[in-house]
Amino acid sequence: MTHRTRAHARVAATAAAALLLLAGCGRTGPEFGPVLTLAAGGASNPTVAVDPRTGTVYVAWVGAQPGSADVYLARIERGEVGATVRVNDIAGDAAPHEQAPAQVAVAPNGDVLVLWQNNTPVEGRRFPASDLRLARSTDGGRTFEPAVTVNDDAGGLPSSHTFHDIAVAPDGTVYVSWIDSRERDRVRAALGITDEGGHGGRDGHTAADGDAPEMPSSDVRVARSTDGGRTFEPGVVVARDVCPCCRTSLAVAPDGTVLVAWRRVFEGDVRDIVVARSTDGGRTFSAPVRVHDDGWVIPGCPHAGPSLALDGEGRLHAAWYTGREDRQGIHVAASLDGGASFGAPRPLLAGGWVPVSLVRLAALPDGAILAAWDDRRDEQHRIAVARLDGSRVRVLADDLAGQAPAVAASGGTVAVAWLDGEAVRARVAYADAR
């Protein structure tokens, strides 16, 4: 019996009890339709968005072929899957990554925006450089304009711009967040450092002269576009000392407050989730607030970023994974003051051994929150979808094979997409969520 099997056996009863507790409130909520297959193979993690005006569902993913990768978009209308469209105008201008998937969003006017990273190999470096690319569709995702580059240093010193997210404000302003390594790479280049280091808060390295000066950390940046994604202003540095391989998450409140979450590296290799906010349209950000003092000590990247969502009453919800042994699993916490502080977390997946897992949140039309996460405790990975309504957690589905789910909701439409092996699946509910 393997360690994994023994560990799972030890916690099986506890985990089962936790699942029964979650399901005890009933399985009411949106009634999902049948499983739809959007890509049969070669795909990486999908993301999903819903047009608030029409209920059209859009799912984006990166599809890889030998030697290249492209971004694809499928639309779902009234349960029917439309033709798949390649988004990137430059063939091969994409790269698959679990924590940096192609992100899709819909603007208030119906424009479809898709954001992704590409990769550029750099001699002497273990990891490639990357730029963030964004393409816009004004005809419901049927065609896309040529992509623009979001990060303002493109064409300069090769660096990493990845682990991104996108959000559109009610006034149509487009915000993009990411983890940026340009300052670290600038110092590395000045010192003649050629070997890419590890994934710590301060990246390791080997200097040409044998010295080992402390490198600048990667930083979180947010850039905005006030013209619908045609151009972007230079990115604003939100914070440094970030975990360089966990995705960021963005949300925009009805009053225009911009919120961004990431995993920060604290003293002693503690890596916990924090949130910063901007009340001036993304020009400046507050000091980050710790969502919860997990105190998870890990000398490396867990590749598990947070997810944010705002409910109908303006409460901010944050979900995340922690590997701390006494509270291992996926948790969610709410803020009643716009991200200035957070209440006590509650578990979504917990009860003993829980490996690194991914979670996503979305606001339901009636003010509740939809949560989706993957359960990787067995060899057969599965995803779960639940409705969070106050202190109640109602499991809507927990038997879908796959991992890395994404969720979206608007009006009377609720959608979930996930990766099943290398296939992209989706389910959609069109009745009002109750």
C-alpha cells in the first residue's frame, strides 16, 4: 500500500463525513444540463464567461500540438455548442500552463476578451520568457482582432509576465493582473547570472563571479485599458515578495473598487493569501491584507492561487488552498468591508490529507456564491460544484471526472467548465439559480 493510499484510507471516514455535512443542506440550486465536450484532446485548463445580456457562454483554452500551441474559444447558446475559433492571429503564439490558462471575459457591451501568455525560450535559462497577449471580439466571439501585448516592456529584456487574470468594470474599463519578473531579471542580467534559480520568494541563482547577492523578488502588477482592450497603460506595481508561481485573481466591485489577490511570501517561507484594493481605478493600491493566517511553511511554489468573487450585497469572498497540516484543504472566507478584513474561514474540502487542489468562485444572480474545486485525493480526480449561501454549503455536483474547474454566472445562466484528461467539458444551467 502506498503512502498516498494509506493517507487516504486514514482520512476516508472524516472526508466522507465532511461531504455528508456539505450535502446535508440539500442539492438545490441551478439545474445543470448534460455534459458538453468542447475539445476532445490536446487541451489545457479552460476558463469560462457569460454574456450578461444574452446568456451566451464562452469557454477558452490553450490547445497544444507538437512544437506549438494556440488559444481557442467555443461558444454555447441554449445548450448548443458552436464552432471553435482560434483566437491568436499569430500561429503558435500561446503556451499552456495550469496556473496561467487563457482567460476569457465579457464586457458590459458584449465584447469578448481573451487573455493569454506566450513563451519565448531564452538561452541559459531554465524557464522561458513570456508576454501577455489580449485579443478582442466585437461579434460574439466569431472573429477576433489582432492581439495586443499587455505588458509595457515587451521587446526589451526578456522576462516573465504570467499567472494572470482579467476583469472588466461596470464602466467597461479592462483590468489585467499578473506576476512580473522584470526587476529580478534586470538585476540578474546586470550581474551576469545565467542559470535560472528556484521558485522561492527570493529566486536562487549563480553569479558569474561566485557571489550570491539577494535578488529582487517578482512583483504583482495591474494594468488597465480604458478603450475596451485596444491599448493598455503601463502596469502598476501592487506589491513585491510574491510567490512567483501561483496565479493572481481579480475582481471589480460595482463602485469600481479593484481587488487583487495573490500568494505572498512572508518571513520564514510562509506562503499565505493576501488581498489589496484600489479605490482610484487601479492607479494605486492599498497595503495587502492577509485573508487568513494559515502560517503554511513551504520552501517552494505550490502552484495554487486564490479566487475572488463579489456577491450581490457587495461582500468579497476569497477561496484558496493551504497545505498546513492541521487545516489542509480548500477554504473560503468573506469580507464585509470590501477586503479591509476577513472573517473566519470555513472548509470546502478538508478532513485529513488533501493534496494541492484548485478552486474557483463566481457570483450567482441571486447574491449567493458558486464554488468549484477539484478533489485530487484519489487517482481518479473529480470536481465538485457547490452553492454558498450565507453559512450554508449546498453541493450541486461532486461526481464529474476531471480537474481544474472554472465557473461563471450572469442573469439566468450558470456555467462550469473543466479539464478531463486533455478534453474540455462544460455544463450549463439556464434556469434562474435559487
